[in-house]
Amino acid sequence: MSNTDHIFMQSLFEKLQRLYPAVSELTLDEFGYCLETLTPNEGWDALSLPTQQEIEALITSQAFYESIQLKPKYGGKLVLDSQVKRLSQQLLAGLVKGAYPLDWVNQHFYFDLRGFLFFHRTQYFDEQVLTHLGSSPYRRFAPLQQRFESQMAVTYRQFKQANAEIDQCLMDTLQKLVTLKGTPILIAIAGQTAAGKTEIVERLQAGFEANGQSVTTIEIDHFLTDRDYREAHGIDSLGQQALHYELFKACLADICLGKQITTPRYDFVAATSSHNLDGKLKEGCQPLEIEPADIIFIEGNFPFLLEEIAHLIGIKVAYLTDDPVRMKRKWWRDMDLRKKYDLAYFLNRYFREQFLMAESAYRPQLALCDLLVDTTQAMLWATPEIQRLLES
């Protein structure tokens, strides 16, 4: 390594530690190993740096994210999308050269240490959402997820412990609403990937069952068609085109009438459905059998956006976790435990999909929900109408 490169690395190491505490867990030599993966062939000094305004325009452009390739190849191997890689290179060089202030970088990006990449930081609480929910949260707690800032991955147990108070508050609030509204009732839990939807539904189920109520869950993801088919036809995982939609509508209608239902089963590792595109069970596959219950949970990324089933939902809950924490959870769940993705595909997909899903699914549902759980800030929000009902 040349003396110039060493000086660049030392300066960058110091600045990133000020922005992202997890970087402090590395030695300078370890940091150097990571930096090698992003070092431009032409050298850091040769990089042209866009203006801050140009970068802001880029990272808020839907066309930019849609252009990200999920499976680009070089030498027969999957690699990072060139635009994703170049943006991180520019931000790193700009930090060292003083072109991009630390506060500005932190406002628009977060740095994932394991991927050694910058990702766009989504702002979920826009004016429409705040108007819908009112000016202040219904309940506040200590934001214990701050401890995750120095970690590279977040386990299920750590996440559960950090969210214990806010999750209990949600349980108490839902229990009161169910008592006021009556059963059977359909409760929809919407949220981003790795926000903690599955775990919170499991704890809510246990709480309702302890209260003597029968509970069941319908996961929208089990109605997904095969991922290869969706990707080949340009269908993202949002909306009815991605689903066995007629089966989904029929199943919801039947369970609300107290009938047992049979649903598709989605293999989350192989990314395949138990059913073909005609809605018929594939040979050798097993569907899911779901019994009717007092409390019926719908869990997924976008339950509030399906207009044909919206009238069936009694309580709409959004479960929100900030992007940096979700990324660390996805590392633990999908890469460390499930070993689900090729690394380059995992990074390309997360970079591309988080912006697109926030724009098309997550933020629009925050403006439709009855309750919003912000686990990272440890706040429970409720619409003014729901607050009046709870306080009646």
C-alpha cells in the first residue's frame, strides 16, 4: 500500500467511526481488508465527485433504483451492481476530501459494516403520515435499540428484549380495542421486511390465547407466486400480481365466515410456492390448513393496500423498524441462519427494494393505519379516532 493510500485509509477510518459506532469494533488492518473490496482501479484520487444536490436527486429517483441490476455478473460470478458500488466509493472519497459533511452523509445514508456499503436512509414520517396520526405519539418508552449501533448483526433475542415495553403496550392496546369492537376480528399487521412482524404476531397470539381467545394467522407471503416467475416478468412483491390473489380473497372471505381454509405454502428458502399459477397444488407439495378463530391476524408487507379486502380488516397496525436495524436483522436471519442468498444478490436487492417498497407500500400504509409501532424510537402512535375510542 502506498503512503497516500495509507493516509486515505486512516482518515476514512477515523471519520466513519464518528458516524457509525460499529466501525470502532475493527482494527485498522481489518478496516483495510474491507476497504480493498471498494478500492477503485483508478485510485481514490481519480474519482469524480458529484455535488450534494446531484446525489440527493439520484437517491430520490425511482428510475435510479429501478435501474439497479439484481444479478449482474463478472467473470461468471454475481457481483455488486456498478451504480451501487460507485455511489459508496464516491461517498467514502468525499468524506476524506471534505466534499460531503458528516452531518449531511448521516442525514441521507447509513453505513452497513458487513456489506461495507452505504444505503439510502428512508424517512417514513412525512407530513401526510403525521397529519393522519396526530401531532405526538400516544405512548413513549426508552429507545433501547440504540445499543445495536455498535453491532454488526442483531439476533432475535436481542431484538425482542429491546422491544419488550413497546410490544407489551401494543398488546394491551389491541386487547382493549378488541374488547370494544368485538370478535371475530381481522387484525392486519403491516411492516417492512425484517421489521419484526412475525415475532410480534407470535407474542400477540400468546397474549390473546392467555386471555382465553382463539387465534390464527394468515401470512400474505404464503400466497406469493414463485420468485423466479416474478423476477422474469418484472413483478415485484407488492400488490395482487405477485400473489395467488383469487385464492387469497376466497380464503379471507371464508375464514371471516368461520370456515376452515386451505392456503398455499411458500418455501422461503427455495422461493417457490406450493401452488402453480392456476392456483392448483403442485405434485408433492403440502398446503397449509388454517382453522377459524376469534382473532385472525394478517401479516405481510402491504395488507392495507389491497382495496378488495380492506373492508374486512377490523384493526390496521403498522410495525416499523428503522432501515439500519432491519439490515442487521436481515444479515442474521437471511445470511447467517438461512444462508438464503448469494451475497451480491442480497446487497443489490436490499439497496434496490427498500426505496421502491417505502414509496409504494410502507409509507402509504402509515397514512392508513389505526396504530403505528415505531420500535426504533420506542413510540406507539394512534390516530385521533382510535385515541378517543381507547379513552372512552
